[in-house]
Amino acid sequence: MKLFTSVHDVTNINALAAEALQLKQNPYGHQHLGENKTLGLVFLNPSLRTRMSTQKAALNLGMNVMVLNMDKEGWALELQDGVVMNGSTVEHIREAAAVLGQYVDIIGVRSFPGLKNREEDYNEEIFNKFVKYCGVPVVSLESATRHPLQSLADLVTITELKTKPRPKVVLTWAPHIKPLPQAVPNSFAEWMCKADVDFTIAHPKGYELSTDFTNGATIIHNQDEALADADFIYVKNWSAFEPYGKILPGNDDWMLTNEKLRVTNDAKVMHCLPVRRNLELSDEILDGPSSIVVHEAGNRVWAAQAVLKQMLESL
């Protein structure tokens, strides 16, 4: 594997999830792969789980790890070609990415969308230019449109905890106080549409995701109807795709509660974290037996380790 940006970079998602669970049982069995190899993690946005879990995964594989918070520690990047750099930007992404590729064997990049220009965000300009110019394998630590390491960890979690061969999985929209990217729901939908699950997306009208990510999903605007007989519920807010990056009025009653869980099949509740308590998810769920959000976050290590292992094997 030379590139990990989406489910489309994976030949067999079930095999990759199984490999992650095998690594969970034997974390240090492949340290020879990472000996004298270095992972560079480049963050243009904040991170807790992605940074720590990917670092831990690399260390489990015997790698060295270097972290650059480019938004705070790096030079202001110029993205456009052919410009006279007489403004606020100091370094062109061509040189920045190429130089980083001289120092490391694999690069991870995290870059959020601006949520102002849909075409610009969905073209993934920053991420794609890192891929183009760095000259080494690249793993997405979340981009403007996808979060594949999170989605792989979600698949690993469902595979690990499911009690029947084809569980019902529901992605449900949740309220928030500010516009959030579509990256996590896009990515989760894309992976679930390829997984062996019965997949439903529930959201208020106006929060439709791009059909590029939801082909194969059942889409319902009634949350109670969608939750009926669910085995796993994935809770996540996202802003509108059209009008892009906007929050629509109302829909405060979409926060998941124990009362809403009564129609489910004792569903396990997931969230990528961080979560705003009693806005996106109630205390009673997060602190109760239905929540598996911490277990899910723990599986971020094994998802990252499975991807890095395959990249090291391809070097």
C-alpha cells in the first residue's frame, strides 16, 4: 500500500479489519518492519486520537516518529502555482512537501476544510499536493472530505463486537452549535456501503451528503424509524452540503437519548469524538452501558497499525 486516503485504496476491507484485530492480539510482532524507518506526522489542524493512536501504532511497529504542527510551527504555505509570493505566505507547498519527503519514509497529513468554498474543499488541494510532491507513501490523518483511519477503526469495532453476521448500522445526524465538516460521515458512509452490514443514514431534510459517498445506503428523515432494530448507532453532526457549510434552523430534538434507544436491538452507540455532551449525545448514553465510544477510540491504534504495516511491507 502506497496511499491511504479512502476505502478505494483498500483491496479487501474485511481482510484489513481482520489484520487490525490480529495486531490487537500481538502488537509487537512486526517491529522488524519499522526498524530504522521514520513516520512524519504533519498536522494543519488539532488532533488528540489521530495523533496519539498513529504515533502508538508506529512505535508498536518499531518506527521512529516525528510530528510537525505546521499550523503553529511551520511557515505559512503557498498553494497556488505561478504566483509572486510577495504576500503573507513564506514557503511553497512544492518545497515543503518535497523536503519532508527527504526526512521520513511515510508521511501522514491532516488538513480540514474551510467550509466556505465547496469546490475548493472537495478538490482536496492541500492533501493532493502533499501526495504529489513528497515522494513517499502518504496516509490521510483526515482530509477535507474523508477520515479513513477513523472509518477503518469503526469497521474494526463493528466487526469485533457484532453478534450477528449482518448487523443493522445507523448513522444519525446530531445537533451542534457550529458547522462541522462532512469528512467523518462521508467516510463512514463510504466504508459501510462496502461492508457486510444493513446500512441506514438518518438526518433532517437539508443535510443530505454527497451521493458520491452514500450510494447503497438507505436514507431516512425520521430518526425513530431509522433506529428501529438497529444494532449499532453512529452519532455525528455535519453541516449542509447544499447550502455548503451551513447550519439549518431547528432539529434540536435529534440528540440521542436512552428513550430513543428503546426501539433498537440493544444498540451499541458510537461516536468519533470529541463529543459535546448533552448537545450531540446525552450524559445518560455516554456514561451508560450502550456507549462504546472509548472502546472505539482504542481501536484507532490497531487501524493505524494495520495501514502502516502494509505500507512498510511495500517499501
